[in-house]
Amino acid sequence: MSNLPLAFFGGVNEWLIVLVVVIVLFGGTQIPKLMRGIGQGVGELKKGLDEGRQGLEATNEPEDKKS
């Protein structure tokens, strides 16, 4: 086994406790909104990374290909 702490992996009981805490804190109706917001944030992050990668590739092109 690796040197990662055992709590990092967690078991079924730990995930159930986390799920119950999230439901209590946010309520059943707020969880879809929370997940939607997280999904949109991940989408924006991927879009930004792709734009940055394209910009980096454009600046690294050799001079003879830029015309």
C-alpha cells in the first residue's frame, strides 16, 4: 500500500456520513443547484485551459509557419 493516509480512501460508512451531512447542510432542494454550479465551474475551467493551451501553441509556432 502507498504512503497515503488510510482516511483518504474512505469506506462506505464514511461516504454515507458525508452524504447525510451535505443533505442536512444544504437541504434536498439545494443539492441540484449546487451540483449544477460545480458543473458549470468545471466547464469554464476546461474552456479556459483549452484557450490558454491554444494561445501557448500559437506563440510557440516557428516564424515560417505564422504567415
